[in-house]
Amino acid sequence: MRAILRAGCLLALAACDSGKTDPNASGKEPPRPFAVEGNEAALRSDRGASQNAVSLLPDGLMITPGAEGGQVTILRFGETQEEVVAALSRDFGQPRFSENKECGAGPMQFADFGEIKANFSGGKFAGWLAEAGKGLKTGDGISPDMPFDEIEKFGAKRAVESTLEGEFDLTKAGGGSPMGGFADPDGKTRSLYAGTNCFFR
């Protein structure tokens, strides 16, 4: 029954999007998560070999199977909320959902998995927020667990013009796409983020 309902939801979403134009997709459906080849051992985090590892990307998230022979899945910003929630739920369990209609970027919805929060705008994956102590890393090995002086070695700079206490910019380490985080005055990192978040500056 769930499979039938899921198929119906996907058909409904496709019908709603059919009237939109996307110059990057040549009129086709938005791109779905895709598999990439790579050194899976190097992509695993410290969450355990039996679990999937979720890597933090400046433009999305990457899920690397803990079991041998699996495929790496990338969830890019722009994927549908249904696809992203389904993929993350397989590893983190069901999230807590919330919404804020007064974000600077417009109304946003959030799926909080505890270890990471996925942000959505208009039903599309728009950003993420990862907190310290959760074992999540970027491809360069940057983690919310790292002291800020260690993150500085990757090019992080305090965002002096930000009105948010402790905010820093990690764009260079993210390969050119916006990426950042927050650290306490004593140098303890609190979180990393990328994409669109509901921050009030």
C-alpha cells in the first residue's frame, strides 16, 4: 500500500511541475539523486562501517553505504523534498517536521533528523545545518566537532560583517559554493551550514 501511495505522490508532483520551464533540464524533470564512483573507504565518517556515512557538501549531501558494493548517492540542492526526506530517513529514521513562514528567503519547511536538519523551499531541497557532536564531515574532513582554529587552516574566516554571533565563512574550503558555520568566542564550533537557512540577520 505504501508503494502505491508513494507512486501516486510522485505522479502528482510530476504533474504539478509539468508546466514549469527549467533551462538546465531542457524541459525534463528535475535531476534525481545519482550514483557516483569514488573511493568509498575515504568517504566514510566515524558513524560506523555498518551504517551509511553522510558527507556534507557545499551544494547538498552525499550518502555513502556502510556495506560493500553499495552506490554513493548525492542529494543536490533542488531535489524534491520527498526524495531527500526518504533518502535520509533510511539512515536517520523519521524526522521532526516544522515550518517558518517568515524566513528572509520566504516560507521554509524543515526536516530535523537530530544529527542534521534539511531545509526546503517551495518543496525543494535548499540547505542544511549540521551540529557539533554528530560525526558528520565535509569531503575535506571538516567537522562541526573541530575547534575553530583547526577549521581556520582550511581557509575559514570570521564573518566580521555578520550580525549573528560567532558566524564564520568557509566558502573557499567548500570549493567555491557558499558554506559557513558558527563558533563560540572560546573557539568551540557549534555548527556548519550550506545553502539557504532561516537565519535572521
